[in-house]
Amino acid sequence: MTGAWIANADCRGVDPIFWFPEIGISRRHAINICNSCPVMWECRVYSLSYRLSHGAYWLDGIWGGLTPHDRLNKTKCKELLDEALSMIEKNSERINV
Ligand code: SF4
């Protein structure tokens, strides 16, 4: 992971095994944590940008509440990336008002 947002990640200190449903663990616990994480949108931008710039070599695991399956379709990834960038911008406008 890279970026200052990581310091505020709710998954810090939680067993990372929950973020890898590929190995047979329920995704629900990780997704619940992601959905209330203060840096969920930043985390999504990171993983979706990585997916779009690295072709087939995308990240494993759950990032920003999205599974590898959620990041499979590149067109959908672009839509989700636009949404995440828009949410970060809206949140920053709200903070700066
Ligand atoms: S959104 Fe999920 S994976 Fe991303 S930093 Fe937050 S808790 Fe961790």
C-alpha cells in the first residue's frame, strides 16, 4: 500500500486474512469494516487505478469494499474510479466550507 490515507485505514491491526475471500473466508467481515472506513474512497482509487494500469495483474483481496470479482470488468472499474474520485472531491469541498 502507498499513500498518506493508509494511516487512517480501519483495517490496520485487523488480521489481513479477512481481506482475502479467495482462500475461503467470508468476505462479510472485511466489507463491513471497509464500508465504515474513513478512507474507503481513497482505497478504492488506489486499487482501481492499479487494476486499470496493470492490466491483468490486478491486486488480490478486498480493497475499499470491492472484491477482485468487482474489479474484473475494466469498464465497470472506470465507472467505480470516477465515482470514488467524485466522492473524494465532494468530501474535501465539505471539509473546506
Ligand atoms: S477501505 Fe477497507 S481495505 Fe481499504 S483501508 Fe479501509 S478497511 Fe482497509
